[in-house]
Amino acid sequence: MQDYRKLKVWEKAHLLCLAVYRATANFPKHELYGLASQMQRSSSSVPTNIVEGCGLGTNKELLKFLHYAMGSAKELEYQLLLSKDLGYITEQLFAQLSVEVDEVQRMLSALIKTLKSRT
């Protein structure tokens, strides 16, 4: 079992999740159970999957959950684009959150690569 709090990728994913929750707080009311909810779920899924993978004890299980986290990060990447195109977030906020998503994806990719080389 690995302590997820020691992983920089978990920390970055957690901060990204908080930023997405703040951004979606200003979405139109009709999106409360639509796009806002989807973005909250995909953003929270990234650090949640890292935590779950760390708690399972094997590198094989951790790898599986890191891949799930990557999938959720990819979902969020598109949802950010959609929310920008719908005018729910500004170009500036889109750019900022996109950089953060990209950084999390790169960190996940590097951790996946490292773990694969150990198995």
C-alpha cells in the first residue's frame, strides 16, 4: 500500500478538482445536473482513482486505476472545451484549466511508464 498524499500527481489532481468545482459554481442553473455535474465527476474521479489504486497494494492494480484516472482527465479535457464554447467559462479560465489538465496527464503518463518498467 502506498500513501497517495506523497504523490505529486495526486496533489495536482486534487487542486485541479477544486478549481473545477469553483469554475462550475457559476454555470447556469439548467446545467446543475448536466455539464457542471459531469465536470465535477470527471475532475474528482482523477484523484479518487489515484487514491483507490494506491490503497490496493500492488503495482498492477495501481496501474489499472492510473489508467482510469487518465481516462477521466481526458473526459475533463473535452468538457472544458465544451464549456468554453458554450460561453460558461472564459478563454482565460479555459487556458488555465487546460494547462492544469495537461500537467496532470503528463504526470500520470510518466508514473504509468515508471510503474510499467518495474513490472
